Amino acid sequence: MTAHYKTFGLLAALTLLQASTGFKKQQGNMGGHGINQRLSEYAFFTGPLADLQPAPGVFPYEVNAPLFSDYAEKARLISLPPGAKMVYHPDASFEYPVGAAIIKNFFYWHDAAHPEKGRRIIETRVLLKETKGWKALAYIWNREQTDAVLEVAGATTPVTWQTASGKKQEFAYTVPNVNQCKGCHSYDGQFIPIGTTSRQLNLSLPNHENQLVAFQKWGILDLPEGFDPATSPYLSDYRKPGDTERAARAYLDGNCAHCHNPHGPASTSGMFLGAEVQDPEQLGIRKPPVAAGRGSGNRKYGIVPGKPSESILLYRMEHNDPGIRMPELGRQLMHEEGVELIKNWIREMN
């Protein structure tokens, strides 16, 4: 369980390491956020905004199984009012106090093989916890990388970058609108964060300290008595070599289960993809679709063991047609590595 902190850069990694060896609380201008037109007005960062160096009271974090977003890198942060804490849940998103914010920055390295050549930050998504619940906001960065401006209607911008293998990529990156954000962050009709669960956050920091234990040391989370990271649920890092079954289940949990669960927007499908699900039919194994259409690709079952080419799940992952692809939102490109992982998982099934 090792986090990938290179997306933050050295400054943020040092922030985490310094905090985990003895965090000293500092008062910041972080409590009771109002909605600002510019990202810089929140004071989430210190120094040049594009450095994404967290200000006091703002904490970088990582997840085990990240949501694929057209190969964008992400720098994730949590902002809490002075003295406030998150509330731990073993199998659901943590609870947050009013005035908290979850910040996710999406960017591309100019050359993924050489991050020292710099990056372009495309957008920053901010979830603000208000008295009545969460508010989702998207801030689009200017070309100068000096600030980002609120855009509630979404946007599209051309993006070019070079992959680690040297391949040049170019496509139209889409920033979601407010209603699209609600479509993924729904639990029984209520807006909730996704990704800040125990099994996503239960991982090792660069200094080998557990991230959840570090949160408790920093005074921003109380863990249950006797909490042991080794025996607590966690998702595998599907980006690393390892057990195909664990990696595939982690991938589906991180990329699909926020909708495909009994309380999510895809509850009527009867296909539930959380890592805790054990029922083969709920996973889609030999399960016919509730509503067959062109999204099924004329395939009969969600998953056919040993036969990825006959499985609807893989068909929808491979497709880029907006009316067929899964996930429906948040991607324009096919996740080649993710498709290959799920293909191997299905192929290896008895």
C-alpha cells in the first residue's frame, strides 16, 4: 500500500513527511468558506498558485485506486476549519464539518517521462461543505497558470501532452457542469464525496507511516480504538503488478462502484461493483442486463467467465460513444490499462 506522491511535487510530499513527524496546528483562513469566483480567493495554497503548495490547515492525501479521468494526474487536498476533524466510517465516505473543502486539481505533465519539464493544470474541482450539504464547483485555469475562474456550466479545452512512452496525445478535455457532478456523487439522492473512504485512504505514506494514522496524529481524524491498518479494509493499487483478482476488484470499486451500488444512480441495474460484493450475480457474472439496448453490444451477460469478448462490462469500457461508454461521465478516452486489466480478470475466471 504505497501512495504515488509524485503528482504533488516535492513541496507537498515534504509537507506530508513533516506533518507525519509532528504536525503543529496553525490557524489559517480556512473556515466557513463562501463561494468565490477565483480559486486564489480561498487561500488553499501558499506561494505561486501553480505550485499547489498547501497552506496551513490544508492536507494533501492520496487514494489506493484512483478514478480514471482521461489520463489526467491529480493532486488531492482536504481543507478543514481550525480545530475541526473528519468523522471516521469503516465502509462509507467520512463525514466532514461545515466549512470543510475537498480540493482536486487535474493536470497533465508536458512530458510524463520528465515531470521536471513542467505541467499544465486544467481545472480544480472544489467540494464545499455548507450547512445544507455539499456544493460542487469547478475552476478552470488560465493559460498563464496564475489563477482559475469558476465555471458552473462546464467547458471544453484542447489538451496536448506526451506519455511516458513518448507518444504524443491530443484530445478535447471536458470539464463537467454542476448537474453532471451531482450525477456521480449521489447516495440515496444526497450529494456525498467519493474517494474519501477508509479502504481508499488506508495506504502508506512515503515515510512508511499509514495515512489514516498520520491523520490522527495531525489532529484531523479520530480512529476507532484498536485500529490496525493491516487488518482494516484497503483497496489494492491496480496500477502495480500483483494479484489480478484484487487489482480488478479495486479498479471497479474506484471507477464504477460510486454509481453501481444499491444506493447509487445505477442501483436499478442490479449490478453492484464495490469491493465488498461477493454475490456473483450482483457482480454481473452470467447476469442479463435489466434493459438491453445498443449499450449491450448484443451481448447476453454482464460478465461471461473466460470470455471477455462476450461480456457487456468490457464492451462498455472499450467504447467511446457517449451513449454506450462506461463510465458515462468523466472520460472521453478509453483507459487502455484498465480495459486490459478487466479483460485479464474475466479471462482468468473459472
